[in-house]
Amino acid sequence: MALSYKSRRRWSLVILLVGLPAYIVAAVTVLNWLDRPPLWAELLVYIVLGVIWALPFKAVFKGVGKADPDAEKPNG
């Protein structure tokens, strides 16, 4: 089922304001539980985790920054 433009905007806002900070806290917590890895390995893990979080939400974020395609066009 495809989400409407308004629901995609709302879900993207929820994901960015609630989900992303929770994901960051979880990633930092898990890395702190491990023994301190070398700096290059820690940086690599943060880069990979920074990219991976957005992949499942690609469909939600797609086209959110553009104008509403269902909105009426102004006459003129």
C-alpha cells in the first residue's frame, strides 16, 4: 500500500525527530559496550551505521522535499 504525500511527510518527521536520535543512542551504546576498537574501525562503524539507517526508509523520504503533487495548481 502506497502512502499519501501527507502521510509520508508526517512519517518522515517522526523518523527524523524520534527514530534517528534513538538509533544514534543505540549505536553509541552498543559501541561503548564493546572494548574500545581502534579509531579507524570505530569511524568505519559509525559511517556504515549512518548510511544503513536510511535504507529502509527510502520510500518514505522520496519526494518529501518537493511540492505536493496532489495539491491544486493555482490559476494564472
